[in-house]
Amino acid sequence: MRVLGIDSATSTASVALVENGQVLAEGLYPPHFCEKATDNPGAKSNHAEIILPLIDSVLRQARIELAYVDGIAVSIGPGSFTGVRIGVSTAKGLAYGAAIPTVGISTLHANAARVSDFDGVLCSLLDARKNEVYAALFRKNGKLLNRITDDVVVPVPKILKVLSAVKVAEPCLFVGDGAMACRALVENLGGPRVNIVAEKEMSSVAMAVARLSEGRFHDNDVPLLRKLTPVYLRRPGCESYGKILSY
């Protein structure tokens, strides 16, 4: 089946069209050749303006009209508050207009699913600002990716507490733009078993969102569109109200 993956919850907005796991077309903003997405301070604020043209560009690349897309998958957070809302509302608008089934995928799950050629623990981290990160742990074994912890928001100095859920001896890879905020702590762990993967070495979040959704569509695990809602973990400008590790 053909799935249109959409992500605007992270600093690099992305759209990907995937058919049976194979990428037909992909678009990113800002593109991967930027040293890092945060080098463009207007990136997040421009997501509202860029996401629909990005979708149109991807469909044109693949020479496929929206009517011939079988499903839409969107990252539902946690992530940028504005970005999450943009992605979810865009996906729902397209779904309503074209009667396409739509599912939501955790942004942290999709972030972890971008990693290939690695077996061990993946610490998926996204920058939540205010010296906090969104975090979740996953264990990868071949093509299998299993969740270890729920999505949480945690102060950067407490990120090592998240790792207490896994064995110290396991290889651990930190992935996502939040990994840079924790670089000093990660480097202090030392040893060859702990590393940070560079953003430019991975595929887009939208591609991972689309691929993760394929099993959901196959199992008909598709919610009512009105129940597709963002996951924030905290209110904009307020204290965290979702699952938080404060210790």
C-alpha cells in the first residue's frame, strides 16, 4: 500500500511517500545539507507555510495524485507544540477531503526507527527547550524495534535516570536533536558502547512514520479521525503535565 508520511513536530519538517516499505519520494525542510536544522532559526515557524508545498512536491516527484494514496501517517508528538498541531491538522484536513484512513505515530518512536545497522538500546531524544528533552528508550534487534519506556519529558541533568531501565553493558545509541543537548552527559558515560548518531546520517522522520504505520493499516488499527489528537506531554510555556521524570 502507498502511505504518505508527514512530520512537522521536529526541527526538520519532512514528507515521504512509501509503498510496501520502499520510498517513492521524499522531501525535507530545511534539507539535510544544513549542518543542523537549528542553524535556521525560522525553520519551525515556517513549517506552517512549507508543509503543504512539501506534500505537493513529494506527490509530484512520485507522479501520484493524493486520490491514489492508501493511507496517511503523521507524527503526533511529543515535539514542537506548533509543529505537532500543524502536522495533525494538515493530515486530518487531507484525510477528510480525500477520505483516506489516517493514523498517528509517536515522534519519539519514529525518531528511533530511523536507525539502521545497529543492535542495542536506542535513546530517542528530542529537544523540548527549557533545558528539557522528550525521551523514550527502545531496544533494536535486527528489524525488530521494541519499546522499553513510555514517552516522557525530563530535565537534561536527569537524563541518565532514563537509562536506569536498561543494563549498563548494553550498547546504547542516542538519536535525535535532543541528543546534542545531552552531549556532555553522554560523553561522560565514556566507553565505545555509548554513541550519538549524527542527524545527517539518518533517513527522515516522515519516512519512519510511514513505514511504522504500514503494520497498523494492515491490521486495520485505524482510529476514528476525530480521535487523532496531538501528544504534548506539557502545556506551552507551562509546567509539564504529562509523564515527567523529575526525580
